[in-house]
Amino acid sequence: MSSFVTAIIVAAGSSTRMGLDISKQFIELCGETVIRRTLRAFQNADIIDSVVVVCREQDENEMRKIADSCGFDKVRAFARGGSTRDESVRNGIYACDERTTHFAIHDGARPLIEREDIENVVKAAFDCGAAALGTLVTDTIKVVDNDNIILSTPDRAALRAVQTPQVFEKSIYLRALSEGDSDGITDDCQLVESIGERVKIIISRGQNIKLTTRNDIKTAEMIITERGF
């Protein structure tokens, strides 16, 4: 059976930490909106067959216009964002093409994702069933109690900061949705881990930051300027 990879772009956040009147998906970075940059990376990745965009109802028309005007023909469906990220991802899953064999779940607010990283993490998921992009941890990490008293210092050589895309074989992820513990999860790897599946981390080649605060906008524009596009 040949593979069919659907990217689920989760772009339904309220952007409250940005303190702006618009969705951060429509912030311009060096003249291009965040969502346009994100979608272009997946459009240009040969390994991606289809794209589902999960967004707020009030943002859907604008996102459709961007996809259409840019010729992003891999964007096949839009799904409504939920009250939580978990619900938003589920809505995106239900909107996927029935031919889908793998889900590539990505934060819309990571517009600096590079095509090579997308392809590397998807290929890893072909081999092992579940893979996620991540980075090495360079800071020393401390485990603390409720009073911020240090309890332990884990070996940073064994630590990774996980990013997206996070890619899963369809059967694995659907089983995680039905059997996994979604209480308090912060990413999709955690849901898959809860059913005993192993997830491989692929180290990111580029700077794949997530836009959360206004300072991140400045950082992203610096990276884009350095890349020259």
C-alpha cells in the first residue's frame, strides 16, 4: 500500500499572549503572513499529499483566500477549531482524505519550518510509525517542587525539546485517540506515548521557533532576513 500523508495545520489559537486584535496567523513577517509561510512549506514538500487547515470560524474565509491566491492546491479541507488543542486536532483528523496513511500534525504558528525537516520527520515515521521534530537542550534543566526548590538535575544529554511536525501512522494515532489518556497532554507525542507506542525524535536542521509573544516576531524576522527569503 502506498503512503498518503496529510498535514494537519493547527491554526485555531486565540493569540491572547500576543496581545493583538488579529489572529497571529495573519501577522506579517517580512511582508508575508504567518499562515502563508507555513502553508508554503508543506505545499513545497513533495512527501506531503494533502493539507487540512484547522482554524477559527472567523478566520476561515481569509485563510481560504490566501491558499487560493497562492495556488496552494494541496489545501483540500478546512476544519473548525475546538475549545482545546486536542479537540482542534481531532476535528482536523476527521476532515482528512480517506486515503490518508499518515498524519503530519503541525502548529500553524511555526512558519519557519523548512521543507527538508518536514520530509525527514515523515520518512522517519514511515520507518517506525511515529516521529517528531525536536532540538537538543543546551540549558541545564532543573526539576523543582511547588516552592521552586530544586529537586533534581536531569542529564541534558538525554533531553530533547519537542517541536512539530509530529507524524504518526494512521492506525497508531486513531488508537491513541480512542484508548489514550488525553488529560493534561501538551502535544500529540504524549497522547501516543500513553498507549505504549515509541516516538522517535528527529533533530531539526533549521530554526523552527513557535510564535507566542511579540518578541518572537522580531526573532522570526531576523531569521528570515538571514535566510534571504
